[in-house]
Amino acid sequence: MRFPEILAAALLALVPAAHAGANAVRADIAARLAAAHPGVAPSDYALGAAAFDAERRAQLEANTPAPEAAGILAEGKRLWTRKFKNGRSLAQCFPNGGRRIAAAYPQLEAKSKRIVTLETAVNQCLRTHGEPILEAADAAAMGAILAYVRSLAEGQKIAVRVATPLAEERFEQGRRLYFTRMGQQNYACASCHLQSAGKYFGNTALPAAPGAASRWPYVREGRAVTLQAQVRECLERMGAAPFPAGSDELSQVDYFLTALATGQTIRPNAWRPR
Amino acid sequence: MRAALRLLAIAGALASAPVSAQAPDGRALFIRPDKGNCIACHQLPGAAGPATKADIGPPLDGARLKGWDSEKLRALLEDPARMVPDTVKPPYGRHRILEAAEIDRLVEFLRALP
């Protein structure tokens, strides 16, 4: 564990005693949310706070498409199709120029036994072709690229299945991180996005975990905010040192959240207020 | 008429004296995001604090807090998981989010709520 100091005070009150497997975890979470919010369709979890808040939903609809999304997508497309020094491009690293690939990420790479997120895949391509890699947390470059690639999969169903013992292990690592209380505030991600999902923190309804992998990135103040960036923001709010951008821990949380959302529709680049 | 109004103002000030003498610090601790930030989860009655939609914790008022003496409230704020293991309330004392004196002021504020 990279940050034992922030996990030292961990309490696993929300965690089932034994890992029951990804399918059972998904079913259990879906059942708990359905019982707590019988009026909310699971497909609406992708709306984030707006799934639980009619006023916010009206604001979201009034800001669809997000006013600043077009500029981000244009920049993302430019970077995606930009020729490397060797004449290749990011688009040429992926099947179909990157169309519909986002639905299959993150992936478990058999050789390295690590989770490969979209960020990792972009950097693997850059490295292969001798280009400088991008910071995973760089909203202007990596954020714009991922906004564009995710837009090429808009409307696709997320297809991240946990099909092998190693995949189960990675899912479990992500789940444990998600349910582990950490930081000065002693929250787990699950404290807000499962235990208190749909309740109001101040004037904002808390989004439910199964929607997180559908809606990223969202567009806030002219920037694409990726799933990893969201998790890092939450960790800061929890009073914990965020896992580094591009770290295995964030990849595992990404994998857990995306597997949780398998079958849901990708709905990226939506407006979100500060 | 003016004298009557003045008398009324003085009477009003006196009536609220026990609360206002202690509330400012406790109220600020309740509201400030870098302190208790209790307002993010709990609603306060009437003019005791800003109106929000917060509902993670129960709304707080004098009636709800009637059965909570200072010791019990202090223990709750110090380490709420000792009373409610799966609570999402932060351990204000145990994790040093608030100093002991700040917890005392918060307790005074809570016990003075209408």
C-alpha cells in the first residue's frame, strides 16, 4: 500500500465481511440503492447529483450540451489526430481510430497483471512512438484527449467484465480502497456515494457510485474533469493525501467503479457547476 | 413611542443574551468548512444558521438535543464511532479536526439552540 499513513485509521464498517465476487458486490450495491431510492432508475445514476435533485436536473438539461464542451472536444481531436515525429498518431494506436474503445476500459493487462486505464493506454502509445508522455492529471491535454475518446463511445454500453481470478483480485483491491475510511475526516468514498447517496451535503445531492463511470469526464469551468481527477478531489476533501495521478490505486478504483457500471451507457462531457 | 421601542430592543437583547454570549464562536465552528463544517450535514432551526438542504445528519434543534447533556455531546463529537459504529460523522477530537476548547464551544452552541 503506497500510503499506509492515510489508511492507518481505516475502519471497514461498510465492507462485507468476506469478498463475495464482483457480480455479488454489484448485485448487493444495486439492491441497497434501489431500496433507498425506489423512485430513481439505475440508468439515471449517470446524471450524478441531478439523478436525485429535480432543480439540478433542470439546470443540467438547460446546459446540454455543456457550453464549453465543443472547445475541449476540438482540442482533444486535434491532439488525437496530431502526427507524431514518425508520422503516426494516437488515433492509429487504437482500433477504428479509437471509436467505441472507451467502453472496454479499464482493462486488465495479462502480461503486466496491471490495470490499464485510458490514461495508461494513451501514454503507452506515446511511449511506443518516442513521444513525451502526458501527466494523467493534465486536464488541458490528457483531459481533452479523454473527453474526445469518450465522446467517440457516447451511447455505448460499458463492457468491463471481471472474468478471471486476477480480475477479481483487482476489482477487490478497488472495492477495498473505495470502502476504506481515510484522511482526517474519516470518510470512505462509500460513506458519501453509497451510504449517503442521494442525500444532500450542503445544497448538493451526493451522486451514487454506479453512475461515476458513465458520466466522466464532466465539464466544469472550461475543463474536462476525469474520473481519476474526481477521485483525487474527493480524497483532498476527505483530508487524505490523494493517490498520485496514474497510480495503481486510482486505476483499481477506476476498475471497480467501471465494472460496477457495466451495462450502463457512456454519457460523457456533461455540464457541471463548481 | 421611541422610548418604548428602545425598551423593546433592550428586552430583546437581554432575552437572547444567554445564546448570543456563547453562540458566535460555536456558530462559526459549526459553519466554517475548515472547522466543523457541521452545516454540510445538519440543518439548523430558523435564524440559528444559514438555510441548506443538508440531510445526511438529522436536523438539529433544542427539542432534539434535549436528552443530550454536555458530556454526552462532547463524547459524540470527540469520537462518534464509539456511539454509532457506522456513522459518517467525522471524529472531531480523535482526528484533531477541532481542539478540546473548540468542541466545548460547539457543545455550548448546540445546547443553546432553540
